[in-house]
Amino acid sequence: MEITDPELAADIMPVATDVESPFNASDILPVYQLSQVEECNIKKNWIGAYVCEITFGNGDYVKVLLPPLAGLFGGMPRHKTYREAIVKLLTEK
């Protein structure tokens, strides 16, 4: 991808690196499957976001925030549907 906006390029280029070959997400961060979820506590905070505290079988712990809106001015289509589906899956754990 080529960045043509000079201002954006000036902001990004100091931290950008070339990728010389394809890689998997698991090469740079842990990847978990739903089957590895040991415990999940879900709470709704005061702005309507879900806060999910997930503990995995190997002891790893992640805290995830699922906001009520996504994208600029709520511009992400089907966000609410996806958010509810994710909460349902995690609630079953």
C-alpha cells in the first residue's frame, strides 16, 4: 500500500517497517480459541459498553471492551448485531 498524503506519511514512516513475506497472527501475538476460555465475566458499564474479563485454561487473562457504537458517529454497519453475538458466545462460557 502506498501512502500519498505527505502529512500522514510523515506521521507513520518513523514506525513503519517493510514486510518481506506473509505471516500469521500467531507469529506476533497469542491466538486463542473459544474452547480455551476457562471463565468469562461480563458486566455492562455506565456508558452501555460490555466489559468482558476472560481467563483462559493456560492462565492467560484478557479484558475486552465492546462499546455500544463503533466507527465515527456509529458508522460501523451491523456493529450492534455482532456485539450481541459475541456477548452471547462468551456468556455461554
